[in-house]
Amino acid sequence: MVKVTFTTAQGERVEAEGEAGLRLLEVAQAAGMPLEGTCEGQMACSTCHVIVAKDWFDRLPRASEDEEDMLDLAAGVRRTSRLACQIELTAELDGLEVLIPGESHDMQRR
């Protein structure tokens, strides 16, 4: 299992874990994070935008050009922003830390 720590916009830390091979979006949603993932990982939206902790960002594979284009549409983007649907959990990411932006809302969970 790969452990992930989410920090909400309110500063609450939420510990979660998922099997290697799962997408970060799936783990976030299972942990109750407000990431909608409207396009279900097809990179047609930016509703799963997260901010990766600086010390973890360079450990991730580089974002594709398509992902970078979608991030251009996300609110509150930072240098370490990524789409959670594009981050596949691996053993090397055990302990990953991400921030859920304050602009994140899951309209399906009101």
C-alpha cells in the first residue's frame, strides 16, 4: 500500500492509502477529498487539480503537454500543480503529500 497525506484548504491533514497502480484521484475521492474528476481521467477538465508538496514534485514523472494545457485552466495553479488523475501511485511515492486547493469543489457531493 502507498500512503498519501492530503492537506485540505482548511489545514486538516487526512491520511489515506491505496494500492500501487491506482490514480491519486481515486485515493483522494475515497478519502473524501473534494476532487470531482468530471472527465474521469481523460484530461478534458481540471477538476482534480492538486498542489504537490515541493519535496515530492520532482519525484513525479513530468507532466505531459496535455496535462500542462489543462492546468492552464485550473484556478490557483502553482509551480507544483498537477492533475490527480495523471499521478499513478508507485512504491516510490509512499508518503506523498498534496494540498487540496481552496478552489476545489465536488459538485456531486454538495
